[in-house]
Amino acid sequence: MGHAGQESRTARYDRIGVGYRQVRRPDPRLHALIGSALRGARTVVNVGAGAGSYEPEDAEVTAVDPSQVMLDQHPGERKVKASAEQLPFEDGAFDAAMAVLTVHHWSDPRRGLAELRRVARRQAVFTWDPAHRPQLWLLEDYLPEIRELEDSRFTPLEEVVEALDAHTVLPFPVPWDFTDGFQIAHWRRPEHYLDPVVRQASSTFAQLPPEVVEPAVERLRADLASGAWHRRYADLLDRDSMDYGYRLVLAGERPAG
């Protein structure tokens, strides 16, 4: 995939960050799941915070991100430009640490996860298991390049669990009307993948060169126009949610109550 696969997370999010919040609107169901895991925490550090999605409303949150463009979109007052692997905080500085779909961007995931354990007494990490099947039809039938890229950059779930010494792994089946427009969100709404604004808000799409993405999008467009997609995936149209391997990994102290 050439140099596109080598682009740093900071540079990538500096590039795609503009307009990110328009497409990536936090979903209330995922917000509730993460909020339950952080219940009772008075101070929270959100590592790889981006624009601040899924942060608890009733806690003092410190946002950490290596991208200034993303931090500029964060609405909070406590913002720190730093990497997960070198958090500039004292041991046990926070009640809880959270990380949402960010571990795969870290240069050294094990070190970053160790930092979460160092600076907080509780950890909640939302991630994706690359070994999970089924995978999204988009990867299977149209863009296997995405699957190759995801498999190479996502830390296997068992490694995240081991590095955190996690006590709980909660599945998150993705609702069909999921509002947060990351790659998996439109599994029952295939026409959304035709929209370049939607694709640009996904770091995976943004990493792949146009000569890979555009022919695949045109094949999808043709299959939607002919009805071929709907015939092939008729079973999906009756489902309210799908388990595509998204998991909330919990470690450290358990929530009070």
C-alpha cells in the first residue's frame, strides 16, 4: 500500500480532522455502555480523545491526543497534547482511564496500555477484535485491502486483555442506525459508503489511495443500482444489530454499585 500505510496517526488525523465531528456523532447506546463502565469515577483521562466522544458528563475529564487538529475540536477545558506511550501524569493520578478506538493507532500498544494502568485505577478500552467473524461485507466483497490494513494494525483482543489484566470483556453489537460514522456504522445502509464525506471520516478509508477505493465504490454503486447487493445481503435488512467484533475491555477497580 506504499507510503499511505506508513502515515503517522498524528498526520492522518491532522488531515482528516476537519469536519470530523459532523460525521462522527457519538451513539447514545455506546455512550451508555462506556458510561456504565466509568460510573463513580470523579476524574477520567481520555487517551486518544479526538473530539471527545463518549466522555462521562459527571466527571472531570482530561483529554489527551497527539493531534492538535483533533484537540482543537475537543470541547473540554483540560486538553494535553501527548502520546499514549508517554502520558505526562503521576502514578494513579486519575480514577479511570478511557480509550475509544485508538489503541490501533499507537506505535507501541503494550506500552500505551501499561501507561493507562499506571495513571489510573480503572481502565475502559473500546476496541475491535481482528479475529472476529463475520467481518463487514464491505471488506469481504469490495475492499479486501481494508481487511489487510485492519488486520495489520489492530492489536489482537487477547493481547489487549492480557496487557490490561482485564476482568471483563463486553460485546457491543452495532445497531443498524448507529450514529457514529466509523467504518462499520453503515453495515445495513450501504449507500452511505458512496459518500466521500462519510469515507473521509474513517481513518482506514483515508489511508487507502484513491486508485484502490474508487473502483471498489463504483462496483458497490453498480450493485446497489442493479439490486445485486440487496439480493446478496437480504438477511441483513431484517437485523437490528450485528456483532462485528467490537468489544469494551474493562480492567482495574470495578465500578461502584
